[in-house]
Amino acid sequence: MESIQQRPQEGSGSMGRDGQKERCSAFQMPLHYPRYKEADYQAMPEWRIDCLLREYGLPVTGDLADKRKFAIGAFVWPSH
């Protein structure tokens, strides 16, 4: 009968091949890409932009204009 190895519990920090402790990340990529238009970001309140950027693991720094510009650059794709 073959033995079954138990996997370490999530978050226990198992050892990698090189002997270094592997790190588990709490970040999970959202399933849906935001479908806002540039005008939506221009009208969006700062708290909502902050939440959106955090949700995608992006930096939430700078003033409101910087955050809007970053969100538009990250999420608004040019239409062809």
C-alpha cells in the first residue's frame, strides 16, 4: 500500500526547493476586468478609485488626479 503525504496547511509556510520558506499571498486577482469608461473614472469618488486599485493589487498613492490618471491608464483600453 502506498503512503499518502499530507500537504502543509494553507498559510503554514512550507519550505521551497532551495530551503527558503515559501510565502503565501492573500491577493487574488478578481474574475472580472473593470468596464468603466474614462468619463466614469473622471466622475468616480476618490474612495471608489482607492477600492478599485486595492482590489487589483495596484498602488494607491498620490492625490486624486494621480489616482484617476493611473486607473485610466491601467483599465481603459483604446477602442479600435
